[in-house]
Amino acid sequence: MSEAAIRVAVTGVAGRMGRQLALALGSDRDFELVLAVDRSNADESLRDLCGPAVANLVITSKLGAGLDDARPDVLVDLTHHAAATSNAISALQRKVPVVIGTSGISKDDLRTIELATEEHATPALLAPNFAIGAVLMMQFAEAAAKWLPDAEIIEMHHEQKVDAPSGTARSTAERIAAARGEFRPRRVQEVIKTEGVRGGEVDSVHVHSVRLPGLVAHQAVMFGGIGETLTIRHDSMDRASFMEGIKLCIRGVRSLKGFVVGMEHVMGSL
Ligand code: NAD
């Protein structure tokens, strides 16, 4: 392992994203996975779970003690919205910068994380989507909303996803709403015959959440204008699509200040 390798801790390492990240870090000399945390598979060998290419670590369920022992440079959280805030705070209290990939964190909890970044003078980066193409999709959608403000979002994910709408959909809706300003879609008086059929609303943007086996993470943003539509679509076909983005965030988070939302903040000029 090279001297300059960034020492990384991962919470949720036994999950789908966590295992993939352990493999991605194991094959990149720029990074060293030094702490593997999960409440499931605790005390098991990470190699038994992921194969011989990953760091030779035993999974622990004790984040605080693990951080004190391993002294990582960065924590990556890929757990559950009920756990992500306390995980982030454990790291921030120890002045360990945090990359949060976990979705579904409430606004109140996000504020709590933001306050902890200020109190401990340590940065945190929340990335609603680690795929480079998804960041571009959100930027293109924001640009399109200035000209075609009538928009709806269809997000599609695997059937195991617990939160809806996705963090990416929420973020896209908020950006569209900000870009289109005072505009509100003009609707006829709708007769809703099945509850929820028009989806939910985030900042007055309709969002439709599809959950099906076979999907990974996909989103289409549809814009309607006079006699035209525009659809901007991104597809993550495999969780591998998130790994380069996570590495970008690990590299970049330490130079940030406070609490930052969006991977574009570590992507340089786009
Ligand atoms: P998963 O359910 O497969 O894995 C989550 C893991 O977290 C599990 O192993 C679980 O045991 C563990 N966990 C839960 N609570 C914990 C706690 N308190 N302490 C330690 N470990 C705990 O889920 P996944 O598909 O790997 O996704 C993880 C999170 O990442 C989800 O919130 C998902 O929505 C999000 N995600 C984000 C992106 C992105 O680009 N930002 C992409 C994919 C998934």
C-alpha cells in the first residue's frame, strides 16, 4: 500500500453498496480500507464475505471504538436513514470527514449533521447520487427547467429500496423548482380515481417511484412544452457505476468546508 493511500472506513460494508465499495477500494492503491463496520455480519471476516481482493479485516458493529483504533482519514456511510446521522456524528466528533451516500435522511437530521460539521470544524459531503451521469442528468434538468418549466420525474429502483422517492429524485425536484422560480404547473381539475396515481409532489414537482426487480437505479425527467417534450434519462445498470464517484468524494471531501450536498462540488468545473 502506498504511503499516500487515503485511509477509509465504511459503515454498511456488508450491504450491496458496501461490499462493492470494499472491492473497489481493494483494487486501488490510492485507498486503504482500514475499518469495516456493519451491524450484520459482525465479527465475520470481510474476505469471507467479499473474496480475497478486499482488505483483511474483521467486520465490527462498534463504530466509535473502531474509529478510535483505526483512525481513518474519511468515513463513507452506506447504511440506512435511521443510522446515518449518528454514524456521521460519531465520525465528525473525532474530526473524521464524512461522505454520506445513504438516502432518505430527514431534513431535521440533515440540519443536525450540518450543525455537527460546524461544531467540530470537520466537513461532510452528502451525495444523493454517486454516478457521474446522474450528476450531469440533474444539471441538465436544472438547465432545461428554465425554458421548459413543466416537468415530472419518474424514478425507478430495485425492489429492495426502502425509501421513496429516491434522494436523487428529491434533489432533482428541488433544483427544478428553484430554477423555474414562481412557475406553477397549470392543471385542469383532476378526477383522481386511484389514490397516488399522479405520484407525490416534491416542491410542486410530481415524482413517480417505480420499484421492480431487475432495476438498479434509473431516472427520467420529462419536460413538456408547446407541441414538444424533452426527456433526460440516466440509467445505472450496475452498482459499479457508483464507485468512481465515491472515490471522487473520498478524495475531495477533506478540502470542503461545512456540510455540502451534491457530488458536483468535488467534480471541479463541469
Ligand atoms: P443494503 O440494505 O444492501 O445495505 C445497508 C447495510 O447497512 C446493511 O448491511 C445493514 O446491515 C447496514 N446497516 C444498517 N444500519 C446500520 C447501522 N446502524 N450500523 C452499521 N450498519 C448498518 O443497502 P444498499 O443497497 O447497500 O444501500 C445503502 C444505502 O445507500 C441506502 O440508503 C441506499 O439508498 C443508498 N444508495 C445510495 C447511492 C448513491 O449514489 N448515493 C447509490 C445506491 C444506494
